Amino acid sequence: MKNLTIKVYGLVQGVFFRYTTRKFARKLGLTGFVKNMPDGTVYIEAEGPQDKLYELLEFSKKGPKYADVEKVEYEFSQPKNKFKGFDYAF
């Protein structure tokens, strides 16, 4: 188990990025959240098996159909075990 934080830059708000990220993360069995940030980025924090987290990371580099991802920053760390499911954060 690992924790992964991702910050996605580009045209990533208003293009169903949070919705598709939540759906994909739940399909992978991950816990955590996805959130639109005031600076126009999307922030994702997820926990689960490292191979599934890498799948989420690869998804975040493309995003949904109408997204235009310019850059992705990410960091792996030890799990915090504070999430029950995967949802939106506001």
C-alpha cells in the first residue's frame, strides 16, 4: 500500500476530469479524493496498491476526452490510511 498525490495542470476543470477520475479510481479499488483547486489545477490523493496507483497516474496524464493536460506533478509516500472510499473533496 502506498499514498499518491497528483497535481494536474492545463485545461482540467469543466471537462469532467473529477467525475472520470473518481469513476476510474473506484474501478481500481483505490481510496482517496479528487478536488478542483482555486488555481485551475486538479488535485488527487489516492491510496492503494502501487500498481493500481500507477494506473491512476497514467490516466491523469491524459484525463477525459475534452481535457488538455499540460503537466503532472506527483509524489509517492507512505499510506495515511484515512480514507474509506474515493470521492470528491470541496
